[in-house]
Amino acid sequence: MNDRMTTPWGELAPTRFPEDPRERLRAWDASDEYLLRHLADGDVSLSGTVVVVGDRWGALVTALAAHRPVQITDSHLAQQATRVNLERHGVEPGSVRLLTTQDPPPGRIDVLLVRVPKSLALLEDQLLRLAPSVHEGTVVVGTGMVKEIHTSTLALFERILGPTRTSLAEKKARLIFCTPDPALERPANPWPLSYRLPDGIGPVSGRTVVNHAGVFCADRLDIGTRFFLGHLPQPGARRVVDLGCGNGIVGTAVALADPRAEVLFTDESFQAVASAEATYRANGVPGHAEFRVGDGLAGVPDGSVDLVLNNPPFHSHQATTDATAWRMFTGARRVLRPGGELWVVGNRHLGYHVKLRRLFGNSHLVAGDRKFVVLRAVRK
């Protein structure tokens, strides 16, 4: 696989974070290259404030580092990858400003570059947050693979910023061109979204869930989590981690069932951790909780946890991979005390029991139906 990215400003060798030599997944794609070519060939002025939204692994801001861009991302891993890529390409610290989707955006934006996210809700939220900083002369260009750009994507740009059109496709990538209209009457931002949980799901029955844009299943309880909530361990664990917490409803259920539990909510998504904290606070949960954006269980001391609860993802953007689940399970084994337990919910066909047996030497079926299983592994 070619690990060199050709840009109008020279060749780069960007990497993902964390690097996994088994996966060999590139840190950029044809849509990143297409956007950079357009900026150079179209003679776009990059002398003002350049903002890059959704740069997946930092390849775009690394290429544009000489123009001191601002990166806005929902992903801790993307932010860490950006730091690594800037350093490995000799970019002076401070040349690129790194913001999260929870931070206030720059007050004025002269060039807005948008890597179209998988979540239409996240795109809506970000465009609405950025719109007040966009002016009549702002150059707005979106980019994505053809399969990622839909009529609804273009409609969002049109509704929030102004007239929108697309380019021809190149290497299955496409660009979006938007002309800002300062007179456009924009809708109110509907995010974060709140809803009430149904009855019959244990301690969180009838409770409130708060979801920021981009968090999985933002307007309803997903069926995997619902199944998990019906088969959680009995109260008693003192130190609990909701790993990959999403909106935090699993960790909140544990805290409601046992006020003595100390729950750590952790996720690599800034939007997810903000949702988890909002959900926890909205329900007036007693006890102690910590909310942390990070790389899995990095920073959690070895042997310090009694229980880890996990619903691992099996996608990294468009790639289907078990690398994230494997790293989550490995991290859980490290932080669990002897006798501590990892409880996992997942699609039956993913075969997580095989990985758990390799790591823990055991895997116990707690519950299962045609689609999901809940598994328990004990740290020896």
C-alpha cells in the first residue's frame, strides 16, 4: 500500500493514532487529496482564518500548516493523530490550533473546509455553530467520498449557509461548493436533544437521556443498549468504568442502582462525553462520577477497577475492523483487579467470546437472543 500522500505542497506520510501495523489503514483518502488540489488549482487565498472541520487524522491541517489553520474535531484520536503528524513533519508547535466540537469556534472564518462526517446530525450542529462566523466572502468547500455525500448533505449546506453545488467526481470523491448568504434565516440549533426512556428497563426506566449531535442513536434507545440494560450485573462493584460510554445511560443505570459506585465515563468522542455528563446530571444521580475524553482506558491505573461495561464499535469511519474492540478488551484486562469483570454486549456474529477467551482465559454467556449476546470475562 502506498503510504505517501501527494499534495500541491509536497509529499506527506500521515499516520493514524494509535498506529496498528496489522490494519494498514491509510490516514487520508481521495477526498482529502481532491480538496487540496482544488485549493491550489483554484488559487484560493489562505491568508485569512482557515478552519478545517472533521479532519479525520490531521492530514489536511498538516498539509496546510504553513497557513496556520484551526482544526475542529469530535475525535480525541483524530486530535492525537494530528499532533503526531504535525510533529513527524516538523511543523512548529502552535502553528495549528486544535479545537473540539465542544469549544467555541473562531469569531471570523475566511476559509471553511468541511470533511463530511458520517453523521448528518453532527454536520447540522457544526454548520449551525459555525454559521455566525461565516461572512459573505468566506470560501466554503466540503469534501467526501461519493458514497458519503447525499442530497440531504447538500440540503443542509443550502439551508444553513447558502446556495450549494457539487463538483464532478474524481477517484470516487466529490467536492461541495457553498456560497454564504448573510441574509439567510437559519433555523435554531436543535442540539443537544433530550428524550424520556421507556419503562421496564431497570433503574433508568422513565429517566432522561441527553444526546449531543453525532452520538449513536441520538433520538431513541438503541436495541443493543436496551438488551444490555436488562442484563447488567448486580450492584456491589465499587469502581466501575462505562467504556465507550456514548450518552452514558449504562453507567447512569449502575450509579442509580448503587449510589456507592464510583463510575468513570470514558469515550474518544467529545460529543459523547458531554452527552454522558448531561445525562448523568439531568437525572440527579447520587454518588461519585468522573467524565473523561481519551484513548480507551489510557491513564487508568493497573488493577484499580472492579467492573468494566462495554459496547464496542466495529467501524472506524468507513472501515469495518475489530481493532478498537481488541484494544478495549486488552485495556480492560489491564485495569481490572484480580476477580474483576468485563461485561460486553455485541452482535452475536462478531464472535467476541473468542477474543475474550484469548485474553482472559474465559468467557461466560450471560444472556443472548437472535441478534445480541452479553458476555462476562473474569480477570484471573
